[in-house]
Amino acid sequence: MPTALRLLLALLLLFAMLGTGLSADKKPLVVVLATGGTIAGGADSDTTTIGYKAAVFGVDRVLASVPALAKVADIRAEQVFQLASENMTPAHWLILGKRVNQALKDPAVSGVVITHGTDTLEETAYFLHLTVKSDKPVVLTGSMRPATAISADGPLNLYNAVCLAGTAEARGKGVLILMNDAILSARDTTKTNTFATDTFRAPDSGPLGFMQLGRPLFYRLPARAHTLATEFAVDALTALPQVEILYGYAGSNASQVTSALAAGAKGIVNAGTGNGSLPDGTKAALAQARARGVLVVRSSRTGSGVVTRNGGVDDDALGFVAADNLTPQKARILLALALTVTSDPLRIQRMFDTY
């Protein structure tokens, strides 16, 4: 192609971009919502990675640790909470969910990044996965080492999360978790190790992809419905129904069920042994709870695998719900949201099979 023709085509492309309000160096606008956590944590020594104090630095300090962000996105930052994530509650989720939906309504915003402590990051992510009403990217990230530590993992995690949230490739994939270069679906992912930087994994399905040089490489898509395809809406909610998790073990009995009912539980998730199995005493107590209108979900303490409906327990006869492969903590979230829509166990089972 002659040089003059190449120049003409380049000029035409430039004029077309200017006519649509775009420019060759246009950066995405990413909203960063900070909630505290280890990524904002500090210690007196740069070799301290245990026993530090979480959530001591504000979002401006966290962002300042990654100067390269200015090259990849325009940032609009907000400190929503300042807490260690073990203190995160459903009330915080409702505030955060409403804030995320509000941010994504702005046509100028490409995506949202949430910095979060790792202890309950997977729970916040799954709640948002079920309640965000946009196909724009929402990415949660954090760190296993405080900001003051040698080789702190937070800065690169944050850089990759902002890059990911600003891409068109991340749209329509639900809420994502970005940790240790891995792109993970909020539904599938759990924290698997107390200290390792690669702690977040999806035991049954693996990551969706990976970040490389600030760009996502996707290899699979989420299989279950999420975000715009769910029936859950948080904008009008002021609280979630109380759902308790009970833990199965050799010798477990009805006492946990009795305590949950006394505390006012509207739903119970039993983290049973194996395939969500129930000892006779616990099963009888849960059947009584169900007769009183409390919804019961059978999950497993194993950490992976499917809890089969009517697998060893007659869920049809007892009116129980099987959790599929959701961990107990995620089954609790789905059950709480389901109870804002219906109290029919068969409809709730459909939700567990869908989401």
C-alpha cells in the first residue's frame, strides 16, 4: 500500500474516533471502592507478614503504591469501609451492593474494583455476583501480605484488577476475583490456605483465565447464571433474613439446631460430612425445624464436590434443599437472598441448580 494512502487512512480513522468522542489514548474510567483488609494493612517491620494490623491505610495511600495505574486507567476512588474482613456483615454487603450498582449506572464508568480483606472476600464477591445489575466488570482483589511487607502482593493484584476491570473482555462474566495473576469466578472460588499468596482457588473448575502484561487471557466462561440474569435485587432491601451454618462432625447432634432456632434463624445450612450426610439426631431436629417453616439446605464440609439431591437423605420427603457444589458459606448467601423472594423449597432448589 502506498505511503500516501496509508496516511490518508490513518487520518480518516483519527477523524472517525474524534467524531465519536474517542481518542487514540483514551483510558477507561475505573471506580475503586476500598473496604480495608490486608491490602491496606501495616506492621512495624517489613518482614512481618503475620500479626500485622489490617485496614490502617486509606484508599489514596493504597493507590499511591501503584504509580503505573495512571498509565492504564482514570481512577475514581472511594473509601466505603475501613475494616478487617472478618468484621464484614450482610449489612455491609447491602451498602456495598447498592454503591456498586450506583457506580455502574454512570455511562462513563468502565468497571469497578473492590479492595477487600481475604478472609471473607469470597462471600462478598458471591453476594455481588448474585445482585449486581450490570454486565460491566466488577473485580475484587486483596492481598495476603500487608502493604509494608517485603514482596507485598497487594500492588500487583491491584494493578491487574484495575487493568481487568477496564477491559471489554471482562464484560458479561459476572463478578470476578483477581489474585496472584489468576482470574476467578466469584461463584467457584474459595480461600484454601491461611498464608500462601495463591490461596484463592476454584477446586472444582479452576480459574477462568490469567492476567499477562495487564491483559486478560480467558480460557472458559462461567456456566451458571449471574448478575443481570438473577431474580435478586438489593436496592429495596434493608436487611437479609438470618441464616445460620451448622457444622457436621462425628458425634454432632441436635444441639446446634436448637441454638439456631433459639437465635431466630429463618434458614439453616448444614455443613455435613461427605455428601452432606446427617446423623439421625441432627436429621430429626432439622426435620422439626423444617416443619416450623425454617428452610434447610444440605451442604458439605469437604470443600469441593456436589451434594446430590436425595443422595443418602430423602430431600423430597423432608423438604430439604441440596447445595450442589456451593460451599456452606456461599450456600448461606444464596439461601438468604432466596428467602427474600420465596419460602418454597422447590423454588429455592431451582435457584441452587441455576446459580
